[in-house]
Amino acid sequence: MTWLILVIAGLFETAWAIGLKYTDGFSRFWPSFWTIVAMVISVWLLGLCVKTLPVGTAYAIWVGIGAVGTVILGIFLFNEPVSALRITSLLLIIAGMVGLKLAS
């Protein structure tokens, strides 16, 4: 169950990272409000996970999910560039997360 919570925490991290784009420097109320809510939920869920998972593993996977999700959504939502090097880098991050999971 802890791993599922960690994945959800990573998805909320992706949500707040993408939300930052919509806040316009925290000058728009509702996007800023929901971004801050996602931040709090994400960190709270991560905090629950480190009760049972090694903090280094949990944090690295949380950040990895957030990074991969943010890049993928950035490509689709904001027309960010797609290149072989970016895709390869994402695959390396995913491989690192899988490795950490297997090592735990």
C-alpha cells in the first residue's frame, strides 16, 4: 500500500509542477490555490511513505515520478520539444526508479 501512496504523491507533485505554469507567478487566485493544495497533499503523502520506506528511496522515486510526469505533460500541454535525448533521459530516470524499487 505504501508504494501506491508514493505513486499518488508523485502524481500530485506532477500536478503542482504543471500548476505553477498556470499560476502566472502566483498572481492568479484559483490556479495558485489548487497548486498549493497539490503541494501540501504531495508532501503529506510523501511524509506518510517515509514512515516505512527508506527516505532516500522514497524521495528519489517521488521526484522521479514528478519529473517524468512534468516532462510528458509539458510536451502535450505546452508543446515543449521532443527529442531522442529527452526520451532517452526519461527512460533512464524510469530505469533508476525501477532499480530503487527492486533494491528495496
